[in-house]
Amino acid sequence: MNFNGNRIRFTLSNGVRVLAESRPDASTVSIGVWLHTGSMMESPQEEGLAHFMEHMAFKGTQSRSTLRIAEETDLLGGQLNACTTKDHTCYYNRVISEDLPKALDLIGDLVLYPSLLPEEMIKERSVICEEIAMDEDDPESYIADLLTQYQFADTTMAHPILGKREQINRYTPNDLLRFRASHYLPDRCVIAVCGSFDENVLRSEVDRVFGDWTGKSCLQPVPSLQVRDGQFCTLERDLEQVHILLGYPGYPYGDSHLIPMEILSSIIGASASARLFQRIREELGMAYTVYSYHSPVEGNGTFCLYAAASPDNSADVLREMDHEMKRLASDGVSQEEFEQNRKMLRISFLMGLESSGSRMMSLGQAMTIRGMEYMPENTLKTIEGVTRDEVVELAREICSHKPSLAVIGRHASALEGIL
């Protein structure tokens, strides 16, 4: 199996890095323009600006109105979008192969030449505040932000990606211009491409669109941050369910523990056959939603268990979550359970390789955050080489820390002291 296709890698004279993977059998091409900037890179005076900048890119450029951006997006297939995370911002599109030049031109215009009109910024402030409100209305989503603020207090990791209303409402176009001047720079940019394309066209179009971009970054690298153990935070809400999130220290993006961590998460809560799902939902019938996840970012990571239950059942559900983690650490896993979950991860990984969009995302993320070329065969080799002992040892390491706990719902503080 050819995992890497035909790889093409080059760097423009201004420092923009380009990594492309040719898949001649495809009829489309996925493109991502990645900026090594996110909420972790913001100063306290810049909270929310990375996400605000992403929004404003779609509100008109020096040569395109908001309507024209929307019309061109629709004509190219309607796949244009963007996302802001803790450690990166990505503008991406998927188009038919012949439209690669048009797609690069459009994304380049958004990234390089946003108009940042005051009247558009006023409107977008309201939109972002509505997005913040929507996030706060979704306790399953909001509880992760709540816990992160306590686990990483007084660090940039605690910055909410969306920002805070009071700051969003104060920002001016000059604030965005200053942010762009220090964060939107060619040596912080990676262009990732995967699909069917002509190499000569790709090289010439990337240089045409991004070649004149100037500037050099002076931002400091993101430091590794320690997760604070044993934090307890609550938010009283008159809800039908109590939302519970247990948080443990995890591992950063690129760490050698990530694959064993994915297998551990699969065993404890990331699948329908997982222990938490089978015990809390299937055996006890105490919750509809219960799962685990590992969230790695640059410099750190967290491992979490989530459940939502009625107020009457919430204490028992929390005890079961804690018990299952400790049982995994003390009793280990059978070889059969381990191999089943390792196989599930292998299948999921191989299926993901079929998607050009997924491969583009992997290429861009690895190069942006670690400056390394993503090699799927190394990931597969790691999956196949993980041992049961590694997973059990990882569980013991995680359980050696006192978990942090976030609770949203009625009488949320009543869960304090259960662990």
C-alpha cells in the first residue's frame, strides 16, 4: 500500500511551506492554508482575536464583497470554511481538480487581504457573542471550557477560543490589524494539499497568490504546560440533567503516548463496547450519553470522561466513572479486550486514509505544529506495535493523578467530595 502517494514539498522565498500529496485517481483536491496561531498564542489583551480574525476574513476583502465571497464559494462547490483552535487556524476548501487556481485565489484573498471594515466588525461582534451564547447553552460543549479554565488557570491554555464578550465588544479594527501583524506571517503558514492536481499549476499558483507576502515572526514558542490536578468547578443551572466531566493530565500533540492513549480511551469509553458505556448505560441504565476522549494540543493534553445523568443518578454515575478508571489501572485488561480495541483503532485509521480531506488535515497539522512531515506508515506501525502492558501502565500513570471535576446542573456542588 502506498501510504504517502506522490509527495511534493517546497518552500517559497518568504518562508511559506507547501506540502502536497498527489492522488491522480481522485477528481477533487482538498486545500488548507494553516496559520500557527490560536487562542494559546494570544496575550491576555488579545483573547478571542484569533477566532475574531477568522470570522472577519469572510466579511469582505480588498477585492471581494461578502456576497461575492459567498457566490464564488457556492460556484466552487460550497466547501469553503475555516476553524480556529487552541494552537492553529485553518482556512480550507475542497474543489474539483480544475478549480484549484480559483480556490487558491479565493483562500489567499481571505487570508492576506481582509478589508476589516468597521461596520462589518460591529455586525460580527454580535455574531460572535451569539456564538458564545450558543456554546454556553450547550452544557456538553461548555463544560470542557469550564474545566480547562481551572486546569490551566493563569496560562494562555485557559483562554476560551471564542473569547469573552466584554473583550469582543471592545475590539477595534486596529486591534485586528495589530494581531495580524504579529500572527499572520508567511513563516507561520503551511499550505497543505491532497488530491488530484497538476504540480506545475500548483507551484505557479501558490507563488502567484502567496509569493509577495512579507514579514517575519518574532513570537515565542508555546511552552509546555502542566495540568493542575484535583480542581473542582461547578456551574449551577436549572437543567434536566447534571453534566459531569472528569479530567486527567494527557499528552501533547506528537507525543509517543498518543497511540496507546487512543487505545486506552477506546477501552474505557470511546466505543459502544467500552466499559463506561456498557456499565453505566447498558447495565445500570443511568445515562444516555457517556464517553471518553483525549484532547492533545501543542505542549499539553487532557484526558476526559463525560456523562450526563438525572440529578438523582449523578452521584452514582460519577462513582462508576471513577471506579472504572481505577479498575482499569489496578486489574488491567485481558489480551482479547486489548487486541479488539487495537484492531478497532487500526481499522478507523485505515478508513481515514481514504479521505483526501482527512489526509490534508493530517499533513497540515503535523507541519504547522511540529514542523514535521506526516507519515501514515509510521502511525500504522506504532498502532501494530503497541502492547497491552503499555496501555495498562498508561492507565496507572493517569490514575496516579487526582482527577479534576467540572459539574453543570442543579445542585452541582453536591458532587464535591465524592472522589
